[in-house]
Amino acid sequence: MRVGDRCLFYHSGAGAASRRVVGVVEVAREWYEGEGEAASGGAVDVRAVGEFRRPVALGEIKKAAGGGGGEVEGMREFALLRQPRLSVMPVPAKVWDWICEMGGGFVQDGEDEDDS
């Protein structure tokens, strides 16, 4: 992940209802090692770009990979469907576009949710 890369922000909390893509963030600082005794691993700093007008549930994403002629290209190979608690994964371009469309676009910082 490089500074300026955009990423989907995914909630992976307990319970199916909380597993959803809620917005877009941008990498502000590349990977760095954690500091202090309690640090384990490293981190990437991000800044909010926008919150989706409508969160996209993991269940919806699974349905889009489900066959029957309506599947989104690249969705079946999307790592989120195989390892839903994986922290970082590539997102195929067509999957990115579909998720953003399903989310109704996103509200940018400082913009009212009612603005289009």
C-alpha cells in the first residue's frame, strides 16, 4: 500500500449484520513498525475520503459472486469471500466499481449526506 492508494473501509465485527463495507479511505502513511513494548506488528495510517450513502453488506457481496448469470466479474476470486477477516487484500477494479455503485457513492468529508 502506497501513499494516495484508496481502500475500502470494511467493518468485520461480530455478527453477520456488522460485516459490511462502509466507505473509502486513502493511505496517508505507508506501513511502519509499531512502537513501544505493547506494539505487535505494524500499521498503515489512513484518512477518510468518504462514507457510503448505504453500507454494502458481506451477504450482498456473496450474492454477487453466486452464479446464475448475474455475477460480477472477478467477484468469485475476491479474497474477502474466502477470508472475510483478512485485513488487507487487493480489490479487482470491477469489484471496486460494483461495491461503490451499490453503496450509492460516498459522502466526502464536509459534504452533507443529502448532497448528491
